Amino acid sequence: MTTTMNQSGPERRRARISRQQILETASHLLQEHGARGVSIRKIASLIPCAPPSIYYYFTNKEDILDALVEVPLGELIEALDRVRLSSSEPQAILMAYARFWLERRSQMSLLFLPGHWGQQSLFRHYRYRQVEALIEEALGGDPLRAEGYLGLVNGLLFKIQNSDFPTERAIQMVDQTLKRVL
């Protein structure tokens, strides 16, 4: 059942909401106001529903933010696996990582939102650790090299994120940088 903005009282409390509605609303708030602008109350007021309805799907704000990043990180792992099957070159895998985020700039902001994860950085998210493992494998199992090169690429992505670089130009910049350092 779809809710409407003019529902109130018992009608509003009975309205059914979906997990997807919550995530779409949270994503909108995240893009507009950053992680600090996302709250259970704000999500509930925009859907509209009673705040406790959201707790049926998520225990807290961090669970919602975690769910928002789950899909793009899963897609990233699939993309890196496809590249790994066709090329074992570290540059190919690092470029696939950079291209993935550059082609999804609105989702890329999930990587760099300050205060986004409370005590946990996205870079410590279990899915992100899978990404690190794929890159480490491509670099001959050297965790220090993997961390360094991934840090370099993330630094470039951070710089590019809010720039007006066209995507193809940004991809070329990352590619040229990797060619020089690898």
C-alpha cells in the first residue's frame, strides 16, 4: 500500500512501508544532507510513517547506512571478479575499481562521508575487505602494496569526487597515475 503525504493519526500508523521505501528515503537524505542528516525521525516524516515502523526493518541508523552500501559493494566485487578472470594485471583490477566508483559518483560519496559509520569506517566493512583481498591477490599477495595502491586510488577518487571532471577524463587521470606508479 502506498502512503500519501496527507495521512495522519491512525491512518498514518496503519500505512505499510517497505524496506525499499526506507532505503530510498535514506539515500535521498544522505545525498542532500550527508550522514548527519539521516535519522529515523526524518526518514519517518518523509515516508510518512511512525518512527517505530522503521525499527521493524532496521535496528538503528547505522543498519540503514550499512544496507545502503551493501548493494554497490556487492556489485563492485562482481565487477572485480570479472576483471580478475580476464586479467591478472594489478592495474586492470585497480582501474576497474576506480571506473566502478567514477561511473557511480553519487554512490561513491558513500566511501568518503565523514561520520558516516560511527565507530566503523566503510573501509572496515566486511564487503570492502573482500575488495581489498581481491586487489591484494592481484598484487601477488602483498598486503602492504595492496593497501598503498588502494589508498592512492581512493585519494584520487576523493579529489575527483566533488570536481567537475568529466568521467572519462577522471578515468584517464587515474589510469595515467597507475601506469606511472605500477
